[in-house]
Amino acid sequence: MAKVTGVVVIQWDGTSLRTKEGATLSIGGKNREPEYASGQLIGFVEAPVGSTVSATLSHTAASDLRGLANGDSVTLIFQCDSGPQYVIRNAFLTEPPELAANGGGVTVNWTGQPADET
């Protein structure tokens, strides 16, 4: 039987981040929109779309929220415990990190170039 992804590790410019359960990756590439003429589907139009990573990080005294917020061209590595890993270049947070008290962690959302599987 194949191993199913259950845990991921996110590396941010070489630093491993403590990721809580539920991190997601959209690999990016192209969106396709249907194109119609005379009431019939005649094809599609493509538009580029970057990759996105959403995660909740554990927060400790050593967490650098300002550093995360200021990173504007970082390399993210999304490592799956099932083996594959994805590299996202030129990544940046789409909004400031959000800290929730009482163990809620830090919510982060990055976007960057389409992911490369390594």
C-alpha cells in the first residue's frame, strides 16, 4: 500500500517552520476559462496563476512574525511525509501573519511561482 500524506514540513528560506495539521498547497500553473461563440463552447482561454500555500504555524518566543511579513522573495519547500516535495520560488505572504492566542497559532498564506516537484 502507498503511504498517504498526513504531515507536511514547510521550509522558509532554509528554516523549518512548525506547521500544524491542515496545511494546503495549490501548485499553480494555468486557469482555464471556457470561451463561447454563437451559444456554443468553442475552446478556452488560459491565464497564469501562481502557487499558494496556507498553513497554521505554532507560535513560540522564537517566532519571527515580522521576518515572515517582510519576506518578499523567499523560497518555500512543501515537504510531504509521503515523499514528494514542492519548491515555490519568489514567494511572499499575501497578508500579514495573524496570531491567535491560546494555542491557535499563526495563520499564513503565501503565493509564488508555480511549484516544481522535486
